[in-house]
Amino acid sequence: MNSHMHKYRFESEISNSHKHRIVGYTDRVIGIATFHFHSFYGISSYDNHTHYFSGITGLPIKTENGHIHRIEGILEVNVQHEHSYAGNTMEDVAYKAGKLTQEAFV
């Protein structure tokens, strides 16, 4: 299996009268073929405060043109509140044959 990554973009649940956008790309592939997942991490900001997030995607979910992964978790507590989030990666994947995904960002 070639190294690849998925883009993701969705919003958190409302907490403390606001929500955050969760946007980014998955990191390296862990596993093989139909039994693989990705790590992900990032920072989401809103109204002068930030929340960190990280985790591991679910296993691939086959789609018409490839596959997606489920992402869910909780944004780190900050300013006495936290947000839960859940969504799927996008189907489009970027392949970088023979290279680790993280090398594409160097």
C-alpha cells in the first residue's frame, strides 16, 4: 500500500456558546491494505482561545472511489470548557509512492 493522507473538515459540537472548525490532513499510515488507520493532530482556535486535538482514525470505510475514515474525539479543555467532535475524512487521497507522508511536508 502506498503512503497516503486524507483531508478532513468538520465542526465540533457547541460548548460555551460556540463551536470550532476541525481542519487538517491525516498523518502516516499505520497498518496494511484494508486494515490501516492514520494518526491526526492539530489546533483549533476561536475568540482568543485554542484547543489542541489528536487521535487515531477508524479503519477504512470503502466508498465508490476509494475509502474514508471516521474521526472522533474531544478537544483539549481550555477556558473551562471542552468540545466533542466527530466526522469523516474526505474520500480524495494524496499518494506519495515510496515516501513517508510526513516527508511531503518538509
